[in-house]
Amino acid sequence: MTDWDIEQRLDRIEAKVDNLLSFVRLLARMELLMARELDDVWAAVERTDTVTAGMSVLLTQLSQVIRDNAGDPVALRAIAARLSTQADTGAAAILANTPVVEPPVEPPVEPPADTTGGV
């Protein structure tokens, strides 16, 4: 094997290593993006948990108000009207504050092409 052959093989090996390093850098960037997206998901889950807890308290209080006024049809109609208004307001707020976001479509990640000739 001549020095030229060895140099050619070393060049191909170096090119493969460069390809691998590029791929590892790409994976690191993707991992960072995924971590950020996961943080956003966790924040949304926490907001949902807070809203759910608030709704549970509201429903518990509402059931007690209804029980307290079970014998008063006028009071029950007033409670029903107030509840309807609050439900409409809550639904409008949810729609107004829920962004419609299409998930990004990213092409599949493929490893760098082997440009070294198979060494």
C-alpha cells in the first residue's frame, strides 16, 4: 500500500467522522427543540390542572347552592340563568384564549450521505 493509498483512506475516514459529527450536532439541536416543546407542554398541563381544580371547586359550590335553594323555584331559575351566563362567558373565554396552532411538519431526519466511497 502506497502513501497515496493511505492518504486517500485517511481522507475518507476523516470525511466519515465529519459526517458523524454533523449528524450528532443535528441530533443535539433536535433534542434542544424537543426539550423546549416539552417544557411548553408541561406548562399547558399545569394551567389545565389549575383550571380543572377551579372548576371542581365551582361545581362543588354550585351543587351546595342548588341544595340550599331546592325548595325555592324562583331562586333556582335565577341560579340557572346566572349559571348559563357564566357558562357562555367561560366558553367564549376558552375559545378566545385557545390558539389554533398547526403542528410543524418537519422532514424526517436522515443521516448524512456517505461520500467517502465505502471505507
